[in-house]
Amino acid sequence: MCGIVGYIGKNDALQILIGGLKKLEYRGYDSSGVALIEDGKIETVRASGKIAALEDKLKSKPLHGHVGIAHTRWATHGAPTEQNAHPHQSFDGNISIVHNGIIENYAILKKKLQSEGIEFKSETDTEVVAHLIARYYNGNLKEAVLKAISKIEGTFGLAVICKSEPDTLIGARRGSPLILGIGQDEFYLASDVSAIIMHTQKVVYLDDNDIVEIKEDGYNLLNTHSQSVQHEVQDVEFDADAIAKGGFAHFMLKEIFEQPEVLRNTMRGRLLYAEGNAKLAGLDTNIKELRNINRIIITACGTSYYAGMVGEYMIEDLAGVPVEVEYASEFRYRNPIIKPGTLV
Ligand code: GLU
């Protein structure tokens, strides 16, 4: 699963953002990245793979600043490469964004922006949002974000920074979670409270279609009609062990009770409802390839192996495609028969 962290305040943003990403690491991701406002410019560093790879890159290019955004990506559109990793920047270099979720109408928006001469640098659905905000930017970042999200269909948790407004951080959500953390003259954005709990216990949970404009001295919560909305500031308990075990006596017990939540989280931002049908977005880009699959091999270890076996029954039952589940640790030493049409 993917994650977002944002920071604005008096402290060094980079440490806070990387620290936050590390707390989200358990969720699984394929690449990560960070962007900061440094000396009036947006500086970005991205890497595929683990956060350690991002940290390695940052050693040779350390970033300094007090406003920034960071992301761990779980790719839906485009391979898990550095080029596709977030943050994504707008054509004019003015806007930088991180995004969780799926922009359903990105292909139409992309075509239109390309016809206006905008060159795309990634294969992601996200990049259209950066360009859209830049297109609408007219001296007011919040207004530009509001306009851009009025054009978007799909799900998003967004964090946005802007070169022309170096003292502003914007967050917005629809279908993907986003939390505002409130510190002493500093604020945080995160997709999960665990990314910021070591800095503040005061949080505001954004609702769908909320947008928050944050400056170092305060924040402004709005709905998509630019009307002010109020949400209670909540106190979250800081007890690392309790958070980890969630109040249960044992991790195993916790994980058993967590199953409905885990299923919801797995599908969050991925399940869109169109004409009464559930649609797992992101797959339809390869629909032709999917139709040609005549055999499926699931490789897994441990509990994932058992999950794979459930998958075997379900896929065979629903799709009528033969499935085999293989121990991943053995599979790599074999010479498996994989022909065109086999999906691993
Ligand atoms: N759809 C976006 C992408 O593929 C965001 C994925 C995510 O939620 O991490 O880059």
C-alpha cells in the first residue's frame, strides 16, 4: 500500500519526511521519493525499491528546507521505476505533488494536456494532476487545487507544494485517507497516523472532499465549494506498543481481528463503483494481455502461500483459468515451464 507524508514548519523537513516514510514501510511499496522547497526552488529525489535506496541517493544530494512532501508508491499506472515514482512535477516546474489512489479519467485529461503542448515525463495517472494544477494556477494555490480536483474522477489523497508559494502546503482527499497533524507552529500531513505520531498527538481526520491549506501559523479547512468546514481536533494516544498491538494481548489475536480492516485497506482507493459494478481499476490498461492468459502460477511463502491457495480456488471458480501455487523459495531453483499465456 502507498503512503503520503507532508511537512511545513520550523524544523528540517527532510528528517521528518523520511522518518515518516519509514513508519509507513510495513505497508509495502515499490518506490519512494521526496520533494522540498529549497532556496525558492523545488528539489526532488526519487528512487525505485526500498527507502534505503532513497536515503542512499540523498547522501549525495541532501535536501534542506522547511516545506516538503514525500511518498511511497504502490504502482497502478506505469512500472515501478524512478521516472514514475512520486513526487511528480508540473511542466513549468511550479507544482509538485504526491498522490495515493487512481485518476480514472487520466487518459482523457492527458490527451487534452498533450494537445496543448504539455510533455509528459512519466506513465502515471498522477502526472495529469500536477499539470492541471499548474494550468489553473493564477497566484492562489488553493484555488488551483480546487479547480483541478473538480476535473478529476477517481480516488486521491494528495499533498501539494508550489514554488511560487513556498510557505504553503495543501492536502486534499477523496477515497484515500489523509490526516492533518498539528504541532507547535508546525503541521504534518499523512495517510496514516503512525507516520506522524512521534511528533504530535493532535490530529484532524479529513473527510472525503475536504481540502486543507496549511501555512506555518495555521490551517484552513474547506470543502470543494471553497466553504469553510470544521472538524474536531482529536488526541491520539502515543503508546508505540499499544499502537503496534492495537490493544490486543498478542499480535496474532490482533491480526485475526484485523482482517476486515486489512481487506478494506487493501482495496481502498482501488475499488471504484461504476454502474453498480465493482471495478478494480488499473487492470484495464492491460485488458488484451489479460484475455490471453491461459495459466496462472502464484508464488508465495508462509501465510501468503495459504492465501495463494485460496486465490487458486477463487480464480479457477470465477475465471475458469487453471492455477498452481508454488513455494517461492523453491520456485527460483527450478526450471519451470512458462510459456506465452502463463501469468506468474
Ligand atoms: N496511481 C498512482 C501511480 O500509479 C498512485 C499509486 C499509489 O497510490 O501509490 O503512481
